Amino acid sequence: MSAAPLHPLAQAANEALAKDCPVLLDLLSERGKRFFFPAKGILAQGAEAKQKAKTANATVGIATENGAPMHLACVHKYYQGLTPAEIYDYAPSYGKPDIRTAWAKKQREETPSLGDQLTSNPVVTNALTHGLGLVGDLFIDPGTDVLSSDLMWENYNLNWETRLEARYHYYPFFDEKLTGFNLAGFTQALSKFRGKKLVVSLNFPNNPSGYTPTKAEAEGIARALGAEAEAGTRMVVCVDDAYYGMFFDESCEKESLFGRLARASQNLLAVKIDGATKEEFVWGLRVGFITFGVKNGTAAAYKALEDKTAGLIRAYVSNISNPGQSIVLKAMQDPDFRRQQAEKVATLRSRAAVVAQECRKPEYADCWDVYPFNSGYFMCLRLKGAEADPVRLALLDDSGIGTIALGKRDLRVAFSCLTEAQIPAVFAGAAQAVRKVRGK
């Protein structure tokens, strides 16, 4: 059965890419090539009417009353400081213009290596998972090669491998002595795909290990990716910055790799996935962003990618939560925002310091090795002589302490949700569980 003909708007977007950034067109999946934003659809016509319909507006499918979205008092009483339009109205599929502008400004301020490099305007997503899904829809076909570290968030597999049938390849995240990022292994793994299309996922601070590369390691990662792109590998590099800003060691690279990668090569499309969920401690509001950057990228090429992204959002969920976006925007505009955010990060830093002391006590040396950690929400133990899931269950049953087993040997501890007083008991209980499982 033949595919339906390409929509003229998809064709126009593809032509813009072919003209200005032909490698980007080649990187798109078949689905990505087909997608477009319905510029004359209901939402677009409604937006036009919102600007010009001064007499009456009979376009968008909401109910109004007294010049505002109709709403129930039993719902509205739970909101303070937001107008009905900031709560109940539909948001554009691209996201609210004000929050897109504010987030783009924030990204620029935090990423000086971008310089004057042009990037896309961020498109609002339903947080980080949705952002990864959009990357997959735009760039992954069945059989597309994906390179990831062996320490990764399971939603990557669920999204790209299970849902979209990508072909996964892994490299060890840490070197054998657990001293830092495995740059040699990463560089070697990249070289195996020279001349091909490759999707690369980078997640720093890393989930589950809680590690951010040092400045030298980050420079090495960017240099390796740029060199392979210049050697002919066509790459989409997904920079997952979910835990951005939670750095607990001065040696951490505190700038997103997106800045370097967005200007590295015309063969490398950098895609920044970030959001307010973890950064601003608003997990349930589900407000994230997706931003594109490529060397010599043009406004027309970025608009084509933004349109395709918004078209996918329109097709799946129509738009992202309006009150969620409104609250995040107001928080970012609050003069006390950065101070309050810094206070929460300081709390996490203090917890990480206690964890670093407790988990490395000499009496636990027979039970595990500690993966390096210096940022984020998590840390991991590489267990000795016992598999992770039996240890997890023993720790839960005997001590009432919950952890996450990953693979055969790794146990993840989320210190983000532990008080400092709870931390010693977690590692004491974990050691007891390891010794119980291995029988000594």
C-alpha cells in the first residue's frame, strides 16, 4: 500500500531544510519528513481571529462568559494569582510565546559558549519524556543506530527502542577504575559509525549515576563529536539537561554541552531537552522545552523544525498545560526566584556531602564500589558478590528502605528525597542486605 501524498506544508518545510541545511533533511525520519504544522488549521485560524476579531470570535472550542473563559468556582478557588485566561484557555501548540522567549533568554545566559550562534526558539513540551519522544519521532526510524552509555534512564529504551525500534549500542559510562567519564570508550564507540547516521544521547547530570563530566572531560566529549561529524558521520546529539544547575563540585562543567555542539559542524544537529520540572522543583507541572542548534543553521531551517515539532504536538496532545506554563513563567519573573532556587540546590548539595562520607566508610568496602557522583539527584553503588534486585528486596523487607536495582550489580540511591538524618541508615542497611544476600 502506497503512502499518502506528502502535504504541501511538509513539502515546503522539507524544501527549506534542503536549501539551507540539507543534512538536517537527511537526518529526519520518514515520519519527521511527513510532519508539518497546519498553518491554516483550527488553532492557526483561532490565533488569527484572536488578533483581529473585535466584534465576535466564534473560532476556538472553548466556552466564554463575561469576556473570559467559562469556569467553575469549585475549580477556580484552587488558583491564586492567575487570570482565567492563564488557566483555562488553550495554549499554542508551540507553547506560550512569553515563556518561550523567557526560556530562550535563560538558555543564552547559562550557555556563553553559544556566542552569537543562531538556534531555534524553544518549543514547549510535556516535560522531558515528551521531549525525548519528539526527538524520536523526528529522527528515528526502525533500525536507526543510537549510541548511549550503559548507565541510562530506562525511558530512553522504552521510547526509542520499544516504541520506535531503534538499534541501541552502548559504551561504559565510567573508566574501569571509576575515576571519571570514559572518554576513550566514548570516542572509540563513535568511530564505529563513521559515515553513517547516528543518534547520540548525552545526559548530564546523569541519571542514575549523578555524574557530570569535568570541564576537561566535557571539552573532550565535544571535540570527539565534532571530529566524527567533520569526518562524515551525520549525527543528532540529544543533550538531556534534565537536572541542569544541580552541581555540587567545582570541577563539574556547569555549562550545557549544547553550546559547543550547536556550532560544531553542519553534520551535527544538537537538540537540547530541558525544562522546569527538576530545575525549578515543579515535577507535576510537566513543562519542558526542546531547542535545536546546528552550525550555519538559518531562521528558515529552524522554523521548519519548530513547525514539524509543533505539528507532532498538535497531533498527539494538541498543546501543553496552560496553567503549568503560566506558573513557571510567573516564577521565573519573580525577583526572589533565583535565591529560592539556590536554597533548594544548597540543600541537595549538603545531602550529597553526607552521602559521599557515609557510602565510602571503610567498613563498607567489601560491599560495593561507589560510582563517581558530583551533581543531580542520584548516586549508584556497584555491588560486590551480590545481585542488585535481591539486595533491593532484602533492604526493603528488613530495613524498610527503598532503592532502585539497575542491571545485575547497580543499586541507585536517590539522595534528593532523603533527609541528612536518614542517610547513614540507608548505607548501613544496604551493607547488611549485601552481606545477607551473599551469605556472609
